[in-house]
Amino acid sequence: MRRRSGVIQRENPSSLASGAAPAQDASLVASKSLVDRLGERLRRAAATEADLRTLDEYRSSFDEAYRSVITTIREKLHKRPSGRPRKTTDSIVAKLKRETIRLSQMQDIAGCRLIVADVREQDRLVDDLKRLFPEHTVIDRRRHPSHGYRAVHVIAEVQGKPVEIQVRTRLQDLWAQLCEVRSDEIDKDLKYGGGPTEERRDLDTLSQLVYHVEIGKLKHSRLKTAGRELLMLFTKR
Amino acid sequence: MIFLIEFDRAAHRILRFEHFDDAQREVAVKRRLALEIETATAKLDHEVVLLEAADEKQIRQTHRRYFKSVEDLVADFDEAEAK
């Protein structure tokens, strides 16, 4: 099992103590079991049309919370997040297959992304988001990345639904985008610590360089050189 | 604005890129599902996703992986100034 990890801070221990979705009333608990049965079917076999429709219905239950988060960020912080209102079926199925998580436990069905200039701005924005959404979980993957991925995720709990807010610096985002593209080209598992060893090592090295540049231990020029070296290696493979 | 993207991961190519106004959210949602069912039925390994941003420029920045090659992204590292 490969899971993205990180330093996790929770501000609503009563509902998020288990890391799962918050407790719901009886009717929702019943539907939760239906959701998890759907998740099991998706984990085991190709999705049928009926399953795709049911999954989309489930995703739509996050729409209101998602809209609320986007609107709040726009109005209160004057930021313009890019939104992904419903996690793609591919990503959901891949996560179900990769991890032991149940569909009803996924915290990133709905989400958005904010890109900032540097870690200082990232810290400020995360603090703002924590104030704005009092019930939240913060997953800080900067010092301890998940398979090279560095970012801070704030999971805001709104109307009983989790909405993931990804806060990345430009460099963290560039690394993540590069990793995504290489995962498409080489091996989907690259994103999760798998794939060819050489490719994995090079992405990890670049991620460490990003970290050291961001904390001021390395000059940005070192990153430029590394990027070019990496590109040469990529094109040779 | 809302953007519907159909993406061929293996070929790293956008096959469909449609724009919707915010008022057309329901249309976009239905369109995405119909397209997903269509590609799944045809057993095509395509990603079908709805994204939302102020404008197209923003989506091209925050979701570069759909729009850029590895070469482009490495060049972006050159341009990004970490302070």
C-alpha cells in the first residue's frame, strides 16, 4: 500500500480523529454503505454505466460544500483558486486500487488549488485558510514529501463534507506537474513511489533541490542547471 | 469559467477542450458524464475532467500538465524565481 503522507494537524479532533469523514446521521450512514459497495465494485472491475452514474451522483453531494469553499476564498481572501469540483473517475479508481481506503473516506472528492510565489506566502495563505475554515485538517508535505510531492493541503470541512484546498508554491507546483507528465509518459506509479528506479531517483533529486532552494540553502541557478540535466536524461531514455 | 477536458494520457494529448459559462454548470456536468460513459464503453483510457478557473490563462497555469511537454516544464523552472 502506498499512501501520500505528511505532517497532519487537525483542528476538529471530534469529527476527524480517525482521519475518516465526519460522523453522519442514520440515513447517511446507510447511504455510506451503498457508497462503499460502489467503491468495492470499482476496485474490482471496470465501471459499468450504472456505476459511473451512481459515482457522479455521489460526487455531486460535494458540490454545495465545494461552491461554498470557492466563494469564500474569492470573497474573503480575494484569491482565484482553480477548482476541480469532482475528482476524476480514473483517480478515484486508482486510489481505491492503490490503498485500502473506502470511497466514503476519500477527503479529496472535491478540491481546488492555489499557487503562490514562495513558502512565506504559502505559510500566510495556509494560516488564512485555517482561520477561514475553523474545522480543518492541514497536511504539510514540504519537509517530509510524499514520493517527492511537496505542498500543503488544507482539508476544510464544510457542511459536513471535506473539500481539499491544495496550496503549492510555483516550484512545488512545477515539480508536481513534471511528475504528472512523466507518470503519463513512463509509468502511472511514478507519482506514488513506483516506476523505474532511475526515473524515480531523478525526480526525487529535483524535489530535494526544490526544497533546498525554497529554504534558502541553494541558489535558484542550481535548480536551472539540474532541470537542464534532467531534461537531457529524460530525452535519452 | 468551466472547462471540460478529454485527455489521452498515453499520447499526452488533449482530445477535447470545451468552455462553459458558470451559468452552464449543469450542462457541463451532464456533458462530462456522457463523455465519460462514451469513452468507458469504447474502452478508451481517456481522462475526462471538469475544471474551473477565472479564465483559460489561469487553467493553463495551474494545470500545466495537460498543456505542456516535459521540455516546456523544464523551461518553466528556468523562469520561476524562488525568492
